[in-house]
Amino acid sequence: MPKGFASNKRITFVAVCIFALFCAVPVRLVQLHVTQRDQRVADASKARRKFDVEHSRRGDIVDKHGDILATSRFLVQVAVDPVEYEKTYNRFAESKKAAALIAGENEKWARLADLVGVPHAEVTRICNNKIFLRTETTKDGTRDVYGSFSWINRDGVPEDVYKKIADLNIKSGLVLKRVYERTYPHNQLAAHILGFVNKEQTAVIGSEKAFNCYLKGFNGWRESEKDVRSRELVQFRSREVPAVDGYTVKLTIDSVIQKWAEEELADLAAKFSPQHATIIISDAQTGALLALANHPTYNPNDYGKAPEEAFDNFAIQSYIDPGSTFKIVVASAALNEGLVTPDTRFDCSRDVAEYKGRTLRLMADDHRWDHPLTVSEIISHSSNRGSALLAMRLGDQRFYDYIRAFGFGSHTGLALGGEVFGSISHVKNWNAIDITRIPAGYSIGATPLQIHYAMAAIANDGELVTPQLLAEVRKPDGELALQFGRQTRRRVITRETARTMRSLLQRVVSSDGTAGRIAIPGYQFAGKTGTAQRFIREFAPGDTERKKPIRVYYSKTNHVGSFSGFFPASAPRVVITVIVDDARPPNGRTAYGSTVAAPSFRHLAEKLIPYLNIKPVPEARPSHLGSQTVIATNH
């Protein structure tokens, strides 16, 4: 029998190969479906899983009349996936129509560059800019990993431009991200009240941060699967959570009054070049803020270009020696305790006074008084010596208690964040001369807002109220969610004492007062001027941390001028405080509160009278005239 064409060895080899092949298949199946199942399923799910975030719209901030101060507009950010961009062009290059496909895609990118306002060369550079992240080691060797996201226009394009971009049908890695951008229609108006939201949509300061819990809303999402072109397979959508938009926050601020306050500050800045200045206007009865403006300021729409100091809210984040505006505290306290009447006289001609067995030197007055001054005259003429004598009559502990009762040394409660306490030493830490300095507004640090609401307590029949900024909160559908109103912190002085003080403060704005030139007949202005030497801290050259000054002193050439008051005095409607820090009047004159701050009070009052429909009040004889005269001695 002849031999076959194949030897036994060849037949055996082929048989073994076939057997091994049949064994390899089930082994591989076991690997795929048993030993490697979890990893394979996870990889497949990750590759097919599509998770889309639906951004919520941040709520609006509006003023008391509903005028929009901050809102969110819909935008589409434009980006590219450089890795997908390269893969797509490589795929085009392998096609029979490579030249046409590449030319067509390039034309689309050129048109996109025109639509987003970015040079074509820059767009091409971004698309080819694969950012190296790391090198990964796997069982198949090592591979470089690149970032798959680069911004082309992060600022975003409006809806109409987005539609034109979508119509281009770019296939090579284009990413369109729908977002909401925060915008402030009135630019810098009320900047320190509003604050701003940064590019990462994080509320940084102001109302944006303070009321973020109402404004921010909650993002929604969709979880589904995608095909090879990253298109959603709707039939495999497993979960969908709708976005919840933020609530609308209504403030007590009046945009018209706020604008007037900022215009007045701009005029002050142009005229006196101060380091800082602030104007605060509030409703005398409710404590609702109608305006709060600072100099310097900034534009929330362009916050990146503002200097760092522009973000400081001088009204609540800095404190000053209040000067003579603080004399309302000691006068109110002495009247409230029944220790004096408006006509009680004090000898303000002497340079020293006896107190608790010590002879204390009194501060000098701007004018030397050769005759005793009544309490009314101490306020209207702003006598430093008279206020010290009133404090000595009270005693340091009782005086300190009234200082704290008027709100100094504690937060006012303004719901804005960043407020400082001010500075007032405990009475047990007072120096011997503090009883002569603090009544005149020295050796104490107060924020402009504390000074304002101390004056408001007198306008408000002796009750210290919390500054009200938030009026109400409404749901996205307009339904009222929360409403806020007046909050009384405590009663500081009696109603009768407050009315007496209003009469005394009205005399400040009369012909024999320190602010007589700002009076408007028939409107009963009342208030107090203040001029304080500026407390200077000198630091060594190069001391950037500014922790330990090499010299501290009160400057005789740098001053803080202020005026705080209200009108009408008999039935107050509006409280206005103007504070100008380190003003530089022409010809080197002293920056008195009566010259740098009080005129702004009048300018604002002239606008507010018709706007708020405030009627003139018939002139009436002050209630304290004709009361008994008493000559007071120092003790």
C-alpha cells in the first residue's frame, strides 16, 4: 500500500493545533465572561455612558421697585477636543475624498472663527494644542495621555450665534457648552451691595454671596447612553432630573436714590480727592436701606480690572474716629438719665476739670467760650469740653453702657457679610483721659454704618433697629416665598428723650449751628457735623505685611469730615450719613464736616423731597425753650 501525502507527524501537528484552537475559545470566553467580566462591563459602560448636566438659572436681584440689578443671560461657550480633532482629520486623510473632506472642514472652522471673534490662526493653534497630562503604563506598554478640552471662547456667544455655529455641522471635536452668565445691567450701580459672581459661577462678595442660598438654584442632569458619534440614544435614558432655577431676591435699595448717592460721591471725589467716602441713606422708621455707596467703587461686569482696594465696602469694613457725630451718644445719655435738661449750663471756658480725684486736661474747642454753654449749645456749637463734662456727669461705666446700647462695638446686623465690630475698649481698660476724649469721638473706632444707625435711633423715637437690606424672596414662578420687615434690636432712650434730641439736632442746622448753611426753610433738617483728626499708622519702608507700625499718631492735617442727619425733624422720613475720609479741600483748608460732607446732605435732600413727596412742615418753637436754666459744676 503506497504512503499518503501527509506524514503522521504532520497529521498529529494539525490535530494538536485544531484541538488547541477549540480549547482557546472557551478559555477566552471564560476570561471575558467570568474572570474579566466586571472590568469589561465597567469599560463598556464608561464608553457608552452619557451624562449631561442641565445648568440652572441663577435668580435675579431686583430693587424695591422690581428694577433688575443682577440677572443671568443664556450663553454658549465654545471649546474643542484636540484629541478628537486629530482623530477626525486622520480619518479624513484615509478616505478617498481626503482633499475635499479636509478642505470642507477647514472652511467650517474658518467661519466659526469669524462668528466667535477669534483669529483663524488662533483657532487652529488651539485645536492642535494637545496638552500633555501624563504617561500611563499598561500591560501593552506605555502611552501618553493628553488633555481633551481647550477653550476657544469661554466668555460665550448669544443664542443667535450659537444657532449659526450649530448649522456649520463641524465634526472634528467641536464642543458647545450651554451656560448662564451673570450680568449687571446698571454696571457699577450698587456694586458694593451686589458683589459679583466670578467666571466659575461662584458668588464672591456682597448680596450674591450673602443670599446665595436663595439665588443659586440646583443643576439638573440626564443619564443615558451614546453611540459612536457621542449622540444620545434616547431609548436608553435611565435617569432625568430637571434643573431648579434660583429664586428672585428683592432688596430694599431704590435704584434712583442709589444713583443719586453715587453721583454725589463722584462729585465729592472730583472736588476733594479723598481716600475713601461713603453715603448711606435709609428709611427713618423701618431701617430699610435705600442706598449705600462707596468711593472708590468698581464695575461687577468687569471686576477683573478693578484694583483690590475697590472691593472694600468702606461703610461696613473700615472704622474711623467718628468725631463730633458721636456727641449724640453722651447728650442722649445725660438727658435720658435725667441728669441735665437742654438748658443746663456747663462752664466750657476752663482747660481742666476734676474727675474722681484727678485733674484732667480737656480737649480744646475751635472757639473759646467765655460764658457757660447750655446742653443745647454744646450740641449746636459742637463743644468738645462740654461733651466731656457731660460724660463726667454720667460716669464712665454708665457712659460705656450707653455707647454699647447705641450699637458701637458690635455688628449692626446688616445681612451682607464682612462687617467689622469697630473698636471700643472695655471701661475697665480706659485711661484716665479717655472720659474726656471718647465723648468727642476720639479713642473709639466706629464704622460709618454704626454712626448712621445710632443717628437713626434718635430719628426712630429711641429704638435701635437692624439695617434691613432683604425685602422679599420669590420663587421662579413669582410666588412669594419669604418676606422681611423691620427688626428692632432694643430701645436705647425713651421716646421723650429722642424727641428732645431731635430738637437739639435741629438747632445744629440753624443759623447759630455748625451746619446752618445747608438749611432749607420748612423742612426741619436735623443732624450733627463731625471733624476728626485722622489716626495715622506709619510702617517701615518695605513692611508689606504691615503688622507692627513704627509710629501712630493723630494727624493735624488729615481729617475725617462727616455729617449724619435726618428730616423732617418732627416726623423723620429719611436718614442720611455722609463721611469723607482724608479729603483735600482747595487751598489747603481743613476738611471740616460742615464743608466737605454737610453740603452733600442738602444736595441729596433737595432731590429726595419731591421724589418721596415730603411736605414742608410749619415752623415750630423748639419744645425745650423756656425751660429752667441750671448752672452745672464739674464733679
